[in-house]
Amino acid sequence: MKEKYNFELMWSKNTEKRISSVVSNIINNYKKNNSITHIHKYPIPSKEQIINILDDLFEILYPGYFTDKDLNNANIQYYLGDKISNVYERLSKEIANSFRHEHIIKNNKCELCDDSIQKGAESTLYLLDNIPKIRDLLSLDVQAAYDGDPAAKSINEIVFSYPGFFAITIHRIAHVLYEKNIPLIPRIMSEYSHSKTGIDIHPGAKIGKYFFIDHGTGVVIGETCIIGNNVKIYQGVTLGALSFPKDEKGKLLKGLQRHPIIEDNVTIYSGATILGKTVIGKNSVIGGNVWIVSSIPPNSKATLAHSEKNIIIAENKKKK
Amino acid sequence: MKEKYNFELMWSKNTEKRISSVVSNIINNYKKNNSITHIHKYPIPSKEQIINILDDLFEILYPGYFTDKDLNNANIQYYLGDKISNVYERLSKEIANSFRHEHIIKNNKCELCDDSIQKGAESTLYLLDNIPKIRDLLSLDVQAAYDGDPAAKSINEIVFSYPGFFAITIHRIAHVLYEKNIPLIPRIMSEYSHSKTGIDIHPGAKIGKYFFIDHGTGVVIGETCIIGNNVKIYQGVTLGALSFPKDEKGKLLKGLQRHPIIEDNVTIYSGATILGKTVIGKNSVIGGNVWIVSSIPPNSKATLAHSEKNIIIAENKKKK
Amino acid sequence: MKEKYNFELMWSKNTEKRISSVVSNIINNYKKNNSITHIHKYPIPSKEQIINILDDLFEILYPGYFTDKDLNNANIQYYLGDKISNVYERLSKEIANSFRHEHIIKNNKCELCDDSIQKGAESTLYLLDNIPKIRDLLSLDVQAAYDGDPAAKSINEIVFSYPGFFAITIHRIAHVLYEKNIPLIPRIMSEYSHSKTGIDIHPGAKIGKYFFIDHGTGVVIGETCIIGNNVKIYQGVTLGALSFPKDEKGKLLKGLQRHPIIEDNVTIYSGATILGKTVIGKNSVIGGNVWIVSSIPPNSKATLAHSEKNIIIAENKKKK
């Protein structure tokens, strides 16, 4: 490339001086805006490492799907033992870092006099202990996808490629960590899933058995949602908050119940918006694009009135 | 890191015992929930490999755009010959694995007495033979994007960065494989595209020439859609199913025509939902956010009635 | 794998001949459809390299968040100096390639008699000089997210994982390059962000201080939008064009003002669509799902009329 790209032209006489001034201006800015600066000897969790760990958890949850090793009944326990020990060491450390970081922010002294390492190890073992239960749930979720989508050709297709199944897999992991009050990591996991799928499930949401999200892009499920068993949700559905209570200083109150409760056997079609502390009663169907801010009784069907009558069909004068 | 992160604290006395119990509990669960377990000596396709192959197909379809090699008229045939042979070997194997896997599921014996390898090779050659045709279509699609978007500065910009063009590229590949009845792989491809773009086109959809999706996030195009020539679609448009016929056992019937037919020269604006076996007649314009479940005659313009009158404008009492 | 996958079966007698014919057919097609072919000794920018540079810019903007190095007050200037020099060299080259490419397209001769290299170096230094200003803006944006979302647990959580914050970070970089009229690269950056977040902000949009997009999937902000200070936007909001003026040959006019102006202190709830050269007056609130194509005075609240009355609630006859 040298013959095409003349580096001498790029490193002109005063470039060095300008680069050096760039560096010192940025360092000054690091001190000024320190909320977005982390220059500190104790590390925070690594987003990259957390995503790698999730990849390993997929290999553990769905053995044989996401590895190029041939697994059989003889080698499976060595393969799994190795994966599990590895996840144990790495996730313990990330969780310890996240507790340590929170500890340092709250108590600006005494960096080592805390129990972050034990809490990291204990929380990771708690997650690993829960993997059989998580797999029990996921084997129902995969069945819900197969039973609910006429385009689903096989269970394998769902495990490999369905975004709704990817999202619920990560949610079931992240929710276990959220319930152990681990800072940062559950949300990093859920936003990784959001990025991959367009499905935004806050790790705090409680979701029952046999859950299926079809297509999924644009789905939002808020932090304090409670979803029953056998619920099916389509793309673009929002289960969100309606109002944000503030404290006496005008700051938002965090953590209050502010999202819907969806009871068992409810289907919510694409683009529906359900906001606030509403209850959607069991066995109900919520039609596409509806806007709901108060509760719906059980066994209801809520649909847009005159949705077709609201459309005017005229001649297209710009036709080609 | 050792001075900061004390591994002894993490590997406490009974950790080994707990890890070992985690491993055996998970292995027991593998046997219990075997629908999401693939412990078997014959491999299934590799999602990672299929994505790598798609990357290579982009380099083949758009030479010079996605490689750091300098291509010229002398080296192009060696470059291409190498890429093509490489894709041939790898994709043949993935397709063979996907046929083999289906064969084993259906016939639980006689793992080698099938023609998976020949079918893998033949299907791959069929795709490669179709690349000039696919490029003919894509060179019209890129023109449709340039002609249809005032923000498009150049053809290069579209090839490099437009999500709608990325999605139609992958769709035109995946659809060729779908029509050869290859299991798993077409859907893995289309869901990779969905993940990258927010545009969910089922590989079964038939799409005509000069097709453009602008912005694209949230678009859903169902398995049995048929789209004519010169169709333009905006973000958030759903071309979906309205009802899901079931068999006598209450199981969904798979594969039936259940999605819209969009005729030539139709434009569909953002957020429109068109469901069921409807026909949108040629030269029609479908306005934003409309909800359509029955057919629209040719040369129509379907828009929301009173969309602005439906809005109440009041004073904002919470103004700052 | 050889015992399972018989390569002899794959390389049958006439395979070589068929591969060779595939290669020459594709090469013929390269000449035919040359709009999507770049076989030329002068390179175009590398999308992969631009994404790598963005990763480095994240490490520069948020020191300590996205690196596994321990940063402290002693090593920070070496770390930063190295990163900055590195970005300088690589981005200068990409920008030079993008100017060179445009120069060659416009003047089909005289490939070296241009000032692409100097322009690449100068534009990169301009961006680097602006990093403290960009950080000033981003430290307000992160505060807007914390103040505006009851689910936000900490500033760290936002930096690590919020898609709206990722999108505004990339936008603030891409917009600086857009204003220097650099071809291709700003849009490659913004579409990378779109792909990761589902938030589509054209690099041309002008966005004020203290900006927050919550959830974000499906947001579209067009090229000529102007957004004031303290604006908050939810998922699925479109700030788009209404009509596309054409020249006398029927070709789209590029670059005209065609998108909304959003004044200070405006909140726009999920799914709202605002189109054309409208002005949303300061301190206004735009309700979910509204469709707006004309201006709204300051201090207004625009909401769907009868949104709940438009819903029919009936008994769900298919209840389980």
C-alpha cells in the first residue's frame, strides 16, 4: 500500500504536536467529566467477557448445537465439566468485580474489606445449580414456539435461529442473577439480547412457563412486569410504564411496581401497547395496535373498533 | 490480577464437590429434556460456519467491497476461484449435515445409506450457478434504493451500509436454498439477517424485481407472501398471517398459504399491517399505520381516516 | 470427520468443470452489472476497519469501561497516546480512501493529483480535536438517561448497556465527520449503530444537549431533522419525510430540508410518527402512536382522541 498511500504526507511537520495536544486535552476532560471515566485500579466487569460467558452458557444449555465437537455419552461429562469449571471461574470473577465496584462507590475506603469474592463464587454456583430448572423451562418454551408458529419446521430450527427463543434463554439466565441483586451484569446480558434480537426484556420481569415471542422486533417488557403461563406475544408489543413517580426533590423513584400483569393463557398481537399497573385477565386476547392503560377482565377480547372502517380507500392519482 | 483477585477464596473446600454435583445434575437433565439436546455422533449444521459462508458470499456478490485485497482484472479469477471452491466445500458439508440430520430423525437406523453428501454438493452447485441471476436482481435492488431514498448519496453507500439491501441480499440466497427444500440452513440465514437488520423475511417469501425496504426495523414478511416487481416498503410493516388453521388434533397446519399477495408498483408506508390471504392490487399506496385484513383493488390509496382529527391538542400542564 | 464425510463423493468427476464454469459466469456478470462491482487498484474504505476504529473510539471516550487494562493516573497518558496515534493513522487512511474514491468516480483520470491524503489527515485531527466537546455532550446524555429512566440503576449500567446511549455516542462522532462532507464513512458508522441498536439516526441530524432515547428499537431520525435540548424519545418513534420532491426528470432531489424540527424540552412517546417540515413547539408532549404531519404549538400535549374508547372489549369465545 505504501506506493498508494504516502505516510509522509500524513505525518506532516506539526502533526506530532497536534496529536500531543489532543492527548492532553482529552486527559483534562477525563478529570472534568468523571461520571463517564473509570480510571481506577479495581476493575469493573468486562462486557466482552460476559458475552463470552453467555456463549458458553448456550453450549451448556443446548449441548451439541453450538459446538463443533462431536458429543457422545462417553465424552459429554468431560466436555461439560470443563465448560462448567471454566464458566465458574470467569463468571465468579465478573460478579466479584461488579460487587467490588459497587462497594467502592458506596464506601470510598477499605477496598478489600468486603466479601465480593465469596459473593461472586456463591452467586455463580447458585446460577449453575439452577441450570436444570432453567432447561426445564426452556424445553417448554421451545415447545410453545413449535406449537405456536406454523412456519416452524422443527425444534432444531427454533434452537438455532428463533430470536424469541434466544431472548427468553438469556432472560431466564439474567433473571436468576437479577434476583440475587448482582449489579450491572444482568442488564449487560439483557441488552446483549436486545441488540441481537430487537427484543428488550428487563432482567427484572417475571415470566411464567411455556412463553413464546414471535418475530419479536420492537418488543419491550418492563422491569416490574409479571407474566403468567402460556402467554404469546408478537412483534412490537410494549408492556411499559405509564407514569414515573418522583420524590420530593423531583428525582425519579426507582424500583416501584409500574408495569402490567399478564395472566395465564393471554395472546397479545403485534404493536399492542399496554401501560401501567394494569391487569390483563386470564384467557384474554389483545388485538394488534390497541392502546391499553386500564385493566381488562378475564376471558376478554380487546380489539380496535372499526379498524377497517377507519381506512379511506380512494383512487391513487399518482399511479404509474 | 492475582493480587487483586484471590483464587483461593473462590475455590473453597467444598467448591469441587458442588461443581461435580452441578455437572451430574445437568447431565441427568440432558436425558430428561432431550428435545433441546443433541448428543449424537452425526453432526448438525454449524450456525457459525453458515454465517462465515454468508460473509464469503458477500465478497463474491460484491467484489472489492468487503475484502482488503486489491482486485484487478488479472487477479480476479484466482481470487474468485479460490472463494468459490472454498464456499463449495464448506456449504456442501453444511447442507449434507442438514439432510443427514433430517434423515436420521425420520429413519432411526441406517445412518449412511442415504444420499446426503450428493444432495449437499448438488444443492451448493445449484446456488453457485444462480449467482449471476442473483446479481442481476441485486443490481436492480440497489438501483431501487438509490432511486427511492433522497438520503442515498451513492450506490456504494447502499452496498456498504443499507440494512434493507443487506436483508434482500441474504433473502435472495436463502430463498434459492429454501426452494431446494434444504432443512435448517435457509432459516438460519434469514434469522442472521433479522438479527443484523431488524428485518424479518422468511426464506419462503417470493419477492420480485426492483425491491426496496427503507430503514426496515420491525418489518415482517411471512413465509407464503408473494411480492411483485417495484415494491417499496418502510420500517415496521407487517405482512403476516391472520388465522392459523389447525388439524383435527388441534395442531397447527404447516405450510398453507396464509400471507398477503402484493402486486406490482405498490408502496407500503411505515407501520402498516396487512394480514391474511389478501391481495393488494397493483399501483396502490398503503398509508402508514393502517390495518388491512381484506383485499384492496388496484390503483387504490388506503389511508387512515381522520388521522390528524383523531388527535387532541391541549395545553401541556406539566411544562417546564 | 473424514470417516463421516466422504470428500470423494463431493468432488465427483465433473465437479471441477462445473466450478470452473461457475467462476467464468460470475466474472462475466461482474462486467455486466458493474454498479455493484469494485475491481479497481484504488481501494474504497473498509467497513471492518471503520467498525474497529469505532471500538477504539469507545475506549477513548469511556476510558476503563471497554478495556481489560487497568488504567491509572500514571499509565493513562501512554495508553491514550497510543490509542490516539493508532486511530489517527487508520482513520486518516480510511477517510483518504473515501475522498480518493469519490475523486476517481468524478474525474476518471489523474488518480494521484488530488489532496485526499491531506484531507484524510486534517479531517481526522478535526474529529480528535472535538473529542473533549463530544465527551461534554455525552456526559449530559448519560445524565439524561439516568434522570429519565426509573429502571436505570447506575451511570455505569447506562455506559455499558443502553442502546440509546450507544446510538447517540456513534451519532455524535458520525455527525462531526458528516459536517466535513466525508463520503461513505459517516453512514457506515450510523448503520453500524442501527444494526446494533435498532435505532436509525442519519448522521446529518442535528441533535442538542441532554438527549435520551429509551428502549429505542424502531426509532428513525431523518437526515435533515433538528432536535433541541432536553428531548426524550421512546421506541418506535419516526421523525421522517412526508414527500420527496423530484427534479424535472423525475429523479429525487437530494439534500433538501424535509424532516421535523423538535424544539427544546419535548417528550415523544412510543410509536409516534412525525413527518415533513413540521415544528414541534418547545415544552410539548407527543403521545404514543399519534400521526402528525403539521406543526404543533409550544406547550402542547398531543394525544390520541378516545384511544381507549376505540377499543371494543368482547368475550373471547376461543378461550381455553
